[in-house]
Amino acid sequence: MSSTRARTALLVEGLAEVESYRDAVADRLAFWEAAATSDDPLVRHDAPMFLPYWHGIAATAPTLELRIPDLAFEGRLDIHGRHRRVGLVALERAHTTGDVLLILPDERVAFCGDLLFVDCHPYLGDGDIEGLRDSLRMLEVSDAERFVPGHGSIGRTAAIQTLEQYVREVERTAARTGKAAPTIPGPYRAWAAAGFFAENVEFVAGGGRQAEA
């Protein structure tokens, strides 16, 4: 099951993306294995995050088959189980073109996927800045109390506000420096995936919106 937009993106781009990962895996593994002992502290800091990721891709890529969802939905889908209610919310356009939130309304928990990063630089280049901002605001005023991110530890509302501040800082940096490689502002220097900051600034400087599939 997925959002309708995510299913469409898989049909249009899915096979090409799987092949691109197969083509890149050897080079990316070599890069991150070298990064583990790099003289650059930012690169070395990120190696423990990305090495398992690429090891996982290397292990599964030879037999990976693209699976297109059998069910797709738009808007909201509520599932009423014997012991728990689950709400699925398809977002129009935020981190990607097909984000879905999974909400447990009785437990007041939201599973955010990569819509939310905690103590980790998000990658903004596959989505839409205004859509991301709207989705974060929706989370902030929701009834949820705990937010499970795509990366990082479980957060409260303050984690959403911190990511909103990060996006504003990226926008300010893009307005000030354009596509020049920026210095990471102090509050975010210890975050994982530091290399994404420069890419995020470049994306925002270019308009902050990924083209539709």
C-alpha cells in the first residue's frame, strides 16, 4: 500500500532508481569505508550512518525486485483493527512526491518517515520546501505527542520546531551565499549527515522544488 503519488513515481522512475543504486553501490561503499578514517571530521562523523546503509544495499541489490503497491489511496485512510486504530495520511508534496504519515490516534503517536529528522540534516532535494513547511506545521498542531522520525530518536513537538528553524536557516544561507559551499551554522554542526547542508542550500537557491515525475 502507498499513496497514489508514490505508486505513480515507482511506475515512472522505480526501475531506473534500482539500477542506479546497483551501479553506484561499489563506489559508495569504497567512499564510506575510506571516510571512516578520513582526516575530515565531518566526513568521518557520518561514516557510521552511511556504511550500514550501503552494506545493506550491497547485500540486497543482486536479488532486489521492484514491487509495485497493490493498493493506493489519496487523502486519509482509516483502518479500524480489533485492538488499535491506524490513520494513514497522504501528503500532497513534502519530503518527496509521495509521503505518507502513519498515525496511532489513541496512542497519540505519529510515524513521520523522512518528513522528520532529529539531530540529523535532512535531504531536501527530492521534495518541495513549502510543502515540507506546511506538513511540519500540520504535525505541530496535531494531537500527536510523540513523533517517530525517519532518522534520529523519537521526538516531541520541539523536534518539529527545530527542523522548521533549520529550514529557515537553509533559506537564509541560500539568500546570502547562493550556491557557494556554505559553513554549517553552529547549532547544526554536530548533526549527522553534515554533507547534506551544502546540497540543501544549493537546492533552495535553485527554487526549492523538485520537478514532478
